[in-house]
Amino acid sequence: MPGDRPPEAKLLVVDDEPNIRELLSASLRLAGFEVEAAADGRQALRLSEESRPDLVILDVMLPDLDGFAIADRLRAGGRRVPVLFLTARDAHDDKVAGLRVGDDYVTKPFSLDEVLARIRAVLRRTRGGEAAPSRLEVGDLELDEEAHQVRKAGVPVSLSPTEFKLLHYFMLNAGRVLSKAQILDHVWSHDYDGDAGVVESYVSYLRRKLDRGEPRLLHTLRGVGYVLREPRR
């Protein structure tokens, strides 16, 4: 462990893809966690019983057991182990199911920074420490991460999973200018190899749904990036 410091927490990484499992485990160890890894659901259940992890990072699509079923089994004995789902299934219904059974949900491909932030947020919530903000407000815009809901001036707004993720990133960083590169890394992940114009397109989608009137919340700084700012009073 770096600097002989005690581990920040004990994690169990469960994923049947060797590259993801090994890379994520190694990265989390470097970040200061104690990590064990499992390649399938049965191994995950056994390791969880033996090592009693503080949090399980659990792929939904495993070769033997469904990740949601594994989460239920992990808690069957009465122990409330936090679960962060990690999966390629990004449909709205899948995300709602993941948040109902687990504590958070990250879709593949993902950035390590996002996974680390969500791990620490779940640990803060479940350990009774400083609560991570699940409800965000900027002006008349409200986002409830746990319920996966957005309201503008009290009126519900339907967003796609990517639009929701983008808005959540803007609201977490309200008042801070974000470059296209930062947005791509946190919303689409660092290994996204498509057109960077996707950021501009999705910002446009958000504006059509959330920012048509005055005063505007979402601003473009040409050549620099975007910023979500509360209107001046």
C-alpha cells in the first residue's frame, strides 16, 4: 500500500472480462484500496462471505448468475453490503433496476475517475459520514440522482441516460467552466474514439429541453468550453 497507509476500504471487484477486472483492480489498489477480484457470481458470493468487503463492484451480465440476483444473495443474511453496479446495459429500465437493488450504477465504457468518485460517495453514505449530494439544484433546475428525475421549475423533464449523465456532471460542477475534453472523459469515458462534436450535440439537446427561456443557465465560452451557472439576482 502506498506510504504504508491503511487501506481506504476493502473492495470486491466482480467482472467476467479479464482485462476490465485486472485493470480496475490494479487501479483501485494504486488509489489506496484493498481489492479482491472474482470472475463470476459464485466466486463473488464465496469471497464476499470470506473477506467481508466494504463495497462490491458488480457487473450485471455474468456467465452464471445475474448481477441483480447476486446483490440480493449478498444481503440475504442480513448484512447490508453496498453494491456499485458496473455494466454495459444502459437502458433506462436497467438503470432504475440497478438503483433499486444496489447503491449506484456506472455504465461501460467508464472513466476511472468516475468509478472512484462513485465508490467514495457510496462509502460516505453507507458509513454515515458526510452525505454525497444525491439532490442537486441550480436555479430552478433540480436533479434527483437516486430517483433518476429532473425537474425544471417544478415540471418533470424526461432525459435519456446520456443526457442525464451530462446534466449531472454540469450540476456537480456548477459555476466551473468544463472543456469538451473533460466532458468526454467523464460522460463518454477516456477511451471514447468517436467525434468530439457529440458534446456539442448533447449540450444542444439539453438546451432544447431545459434552457429555452431567459435567464439561461447553460453558457458556451467559445474556444474554452461550457458552464452551468445560476442566474444573477
